[in-house]
Amino acid sequence: MMKTINIFFLLSASAMLILNSCDNEETVSKPEITLIELGYENTKTAMQGMDLHIEAEVIAEGKIKTIQVIVHPEGEHLKKGSMGSFVFDEWEFDSVYTEFSGLKNTTFHKHASVPVTAEIGHYHFDFIVTDMEGNQSSVDDEVEILISSSTDMK
């Protein structure tokens, strides 16, 4: 009987040690994002027919898996319409970048093409980083699409 109790105690203690060692594993923190530039010279604007400049510093302890950039209409926009011979559409952009996969930190610098037909107005901007551990962080902001001088209707 005493031998059975000792074996049970030994097995219980071993199981507790194993479970405790699993609980003490370090948790990988979520990626950190610092948005450095959004729009030309960080004005948070882009012109029709030009590029939207995007630059961010990313630190991901769990190594970057993907970076996603989403731009979509926000608030009131004129419904699909025309002005003279120009037809404007709400612009949307959604791109997933995997070229940074496996890196712990990087400087993301990309340009998103804004079509000349992009409707002027405010758009919502999302920058999302997912690491190899499944942790995700995001930064959001507003971008305004302005009419370019080439489509200026004076």
C-alpha cells in the first residue's frame, strides 16, 4: 500500500513538473508597427493617377508571416458618377506581401497605384502584420484622394 502511494505521488509530482514547464514558455509578443509615411511626405493624401506612398517599421519577435495593406472607401462618396468626360469609381486596394516572411524586423516601403478614375474623398487605410505564431497587429488611418491637375475640371 505504501509503495502504491509513493508511486502515485511520484507520478503526480512528475506530471505537475511537466505541466508547469509548459506554462512557463515565453509568450511571443504581437508585432510592433510604426507607420512612418502615409501619402507623399506623410500628408496622408494621394493624387488620382499617382502613387500612395507607404512606409512602416515592423518588429516581429515571432517573425513576419504576412503584411497586408487595405484601402477602402470611407464615409460619403459620390455614387459612381461622371464629371464631363471623366468617370470616377470608388477605389479599393488590398494586397498581401509575403516577401518579408521570416524576418524579425523590416522597413516596409511600397507605393500603391491610385487610378486616375479613383473617386476623390476619404478612404480608410489598414496595415496588418501577422507573425509566424499567429499574432496580429494593425495600424489604421485615413487617406484622402485628391483630384490631380491632369483631371482638374476648372
